[in-house]
Amino acid sequence: QWQLVESGGGLVQTGGSLRLSCQASGTPSRLNAMAWYRQTPGSQRDFVAAIAIASTDYADSVKGRFTISEDNADKDTIYLQMNSLKPEDTAVYYCNKGTDYNGQYYPSGYWGQGTQVTVSS
């Protein structure tokens, strides 16, 4: 069992920055990666970025603007630095603990409660 808690969302103007945090806690398992997803009302939850041992992956829409990282002291805490934010980045952002296999991220059923990010134009 894993519990994930996100924080750091808020309201920001276009071009601004936010940093999201996600702290996971639970029983050691084969889940070896973590990721961020986002969702807008009426839409599916979309992949944003993932991090595993020595590798990161990003959705095309956020490449060059967002950076995913993990805490040096706690590998179950990850961050999402979001720069040059656009109104289309507005969404609820969710953290997930899952599996990286051959460079592909597979989400598990362990999700945080989500944190709202709103970018005003």
C-alpha cells in the first residue's frame, strides 16, 4: 500500500512558475518509478512526466518547460518544476507511483489527491 500527497499548486500568471511536490510513503515493492499526470474536467488523465533510476521522460507539450526531479535524501519524494506556464497547463496535477519498464512508464492504482494549478491569461 502506498500513500501519496501532493502540494504546491496555486494560481499564477502566464509565463510564471510553480513547483509541485509529491511525497510517497508505503511498503517497499517492485514499483520503481514515479510520475506526474494532469486532468481537466471532462477529460482523461494525461501523462506529464516520469522519473526512474537515471532516466526521465516528458510529454511533448511540456518538454523544455517542466523538469521532474527527486529528492536527494528521499527517493520517494519528487518535484515538478514548471516554468513558462501557459493557460493550457491549467489542470489538477496528480502524482503516481508506478513502474518503469524499458523506458515506458506504467501507472499503478496509487494516486495522490491532486493539486490544482491555474494559469491566468
